[in-house]
Amino acid sequence: MRLEELFATWRKILAISEKPEPDEYKLLLKITFGGLFLVGGIGFVVYTILTVVQGIGHG
């Protein structure tokens, strides 16, 4: 796909897109931040477990 075609496609998408309603926007924010906290929490738990496991062998 050429660059001009790509820009034309993006223009079409932007032309038909609509701004979300406030309640829809709030729901999207809740889902996004919930996902961020979930992934961050899982990462923290894994990091903590690995730190403890590695600390036991070096103690």
C-alpha cells in the first residue's frame, strides 16, 4: 500500500468516526486503567516471587 493510499484510508476513517458519549468514554477509561492495574499487579507479584526465590538461594 502506498503512502498516499494509507493517508486516504485514514481520512475516510476519521470522517466517519464519532466522538464517544461521556458515559462511553468513562467506561473505556475504567476498562483501560483496570487492564493497566491488572497487568502491573501481575508483574509486581511475579517480580516479588522471583526476588524472594532468588534471595533464598543467596541467604
